[in-house]
Amino acid sequence: MRQKTPLVAFISNYTNNPGCGRDLRPVFQQLSRRFQIQRALYPGSWLDVTPSLFFPEVCYVDSLSGIVDSFADPDLRRHLNDNKHYPDAPTIHCYQHDYRTFNAEPEASFDLLISLNAGFISQACERFLPPEGLLLVNDEHYDARRAFVDPDYIIIAAFTGENLRMETSQAELTSFFHTTKGTPLTLEMVDSDAPRSPSRARFKPAKTAPVYLFRKQ
Ligand SMILES: C[S@@+](CC[C@H](N)C(=O)[O-])C[C@H]1O[C@@H](n2cnc3c(N)ncnc32)[C@H](O)[C@@H]1O
């Protein structure tokens, strides 16, 4: 069977169904409107170039062999250029590297860190965010709850509902990452669940959202 081209893989995985599964274009669009985001870092990105549709400079880091060639694919680059939502030409850096030891970009130099389905990036790559920097994170690999129990981060939004609307009301936000009994998750709970798949987690939050936004303190 022929392998999908990088562009076909991107479109079929990330742009076919806004608001469902992995199509997070509404989230990135709201972020680009609400915040000044010039530089974003996306460790464990695979071929998800969605951020480059909304932010002019994005750095992708993935340990997968061949990832640098995939990002250089002319059809993929043309697609980004034709569909981007900002005036400048996209600046894209792609590194084949383990994000835990990645050091090719300066620390504290990114406005946004993206962590989607690829491990505890909130911890391994926190050094790349300055104070006030933003972390966009989902909880499929427990990284959102890991950020919640980290005093370096504070939750400032959740993206909810079919349209992934940005919810910022403090009253709403305080109920995420609390158990059904209303107690907040702890680091011990997150650590003890980390080796389990999310469906087998012992400490399940009563209320969840597909994606969350934290600010580094
Ligand atoms: C499940 S995919 C998620 C891809 C994309 N973020 C998404 O949400 O669709 C996880 C990706 O993270 C990468 N990855 C996992 N651990 C990594 C590490 N320590 N350093 C770099 N890349 C890693 C894998 O190679 C893979 O491409």
C-alpha cells in the first residue's frame, strides 16, 4: 500500500472535522485573536502543522525518523502558505529530536507551548516558556492534570462544546480537575495514574474539556 503524502496525512488527520477529534483549528484561531503569539513550540507534533495556519513562527520537535523531510514537503508548504491566517510568510523550524533533551532553541523564547497526546511536555519543556507564557494542553496523556497540580502553572481557559468555545469564567474553571467529591486532584493522584491508560485511571475528574489553556506564573 502506498504511504500517504505528508499533506494528505495532515489533511485527513487534522482538518476534516472542525471541533471533533484532532481538528483544533477553532482553538488556534481563538488563541491567535486573543493573544499576541509570535513564536510557538510544538513538541511531539508528528505531522500536525495546524499551528502554522495561525502563528507566523512555529518550532516542531519530534523524535520520529524522517520528520524533517516530511515538514519540507513542497505540497505541505504550499498548503500552509495558501491557507494561513496572517500576512507574513510562515517560518517553520522542524527538529528530529527527543523533546526531553532538546536544546536547539533558546530557553524562555516562546509565547506558546503546545502539548497534545505526547507525554508530560508541560514538565519537560517548561523551560522554553517565559513567565506569562501560555501552555495549550489536552489530558489524553494526563499532561493537563499534570499542569494543574504544578504551582508554576495556572489554568486560564478551557475549550468546550462542539465549537470549542474558549471558556474563561473563573467559576467554571475552578471545577475542572476536581473529583466527583469536589476535591482537587493532587500530584500523588496524577503520578499513581500515569502508568495507566486514561480509561483505567483511578482518579477521574468530574468535569473535562477537550483542551485547556494555562499560563506560566
Ligand atoms: C500520538 S502522537 C501525537 C501527535 C500530535 N501531537 C497529535 O496530537 O495528533 C505522539 C507523537 O509524539 C512523538 N513523541 C513522543 N515522545 C517523544 C519525545 N520524548 N520526544 C519527541 N517526540 C516524541 C511521537 O514520535 C509521535 O509523533
